[in-house]
Amino acid sequence: MSGVEMRPAERGDIAAIVGLLADDVLGASRETVSDPPLPQYVAAFEAMAANPYDHLIVAVDGGEVVGCAQLTVLSGLSRRGSRRGLIEAVRVASSHRGRGLGETLIRHVMALARSEGCALVQLTSDASRTRAHAFYERLGFKKSHVGMKLEF
């Protein structure tokens, strides 16, 4: 997508990122949009910024944060000690959907994972997000596992 910059998130982007996370049916009930952002969001951002294996990327158009994605590089013994990239919190502003920004963002994150030595990337997507599933499949992702979670 022409004119959109991909860059690491900065502290000043936190409120905009939380706004993106809250801008759908699922996120609206999980996130709290406020200015300034809640201290929990700031603490989480600071922890990620201090961890060289966490990458929070934003897409910026005309100075406005219009997309985000998180890449966490995981080390493990499986697959002969390969690193893998975990993609989380992928969001595109409703005003920018359908214009190729999501693909540009994911391809940017995949290139970052490759540069970090990852042998693969993986992600989960809520079962209700069927359009997102089709999007990821168009990019070559395969439905290979069944995900589970336990909230505390």
C-alpha cells in the first residue's frame, strides 16, 4: 500500500493501538480506550520494548496509526531447535480495510521473522473471524492445529 510506513511502535502510539484492538466486536468488550492509556497498557508496552524478542509494528498513514501487529520470536527445541514467530494483535483500522494494508502488514512481519532466523510463523485467530481465516489462507497459512486457551 503506497504511502503507508511500517515502523516499530513508540510509547506515543499506545492509545492508537488500543483503539485498533478495541475496534471490533470481540475487542470492544476486552479493551479500554482512554487518553491517557491505562497504566496496564503502558506497563505492557514497556515490557515489550525491553524484550528484544518482542516486536510491535505499526502501520502509519499520514501520521495516523492505521494498523498494528505483534511478532514474538520464540526459541524451542522442536524442529531441531528452530525459532518460530508468533504473530498476535493484527488489526487494521476500519477506514483502511479492503485496500491491501493487512497483506502489507503481515508480509512485513513475516520478513521481520525471517530476519530474526525464524523457520516459521504461526498465529491464532478467533473461531468467529471467518473473514480473517480466509485472508490468512490467501497468504499461504494453513489450518494445521486446534488452538485452546485457559483464562485466569
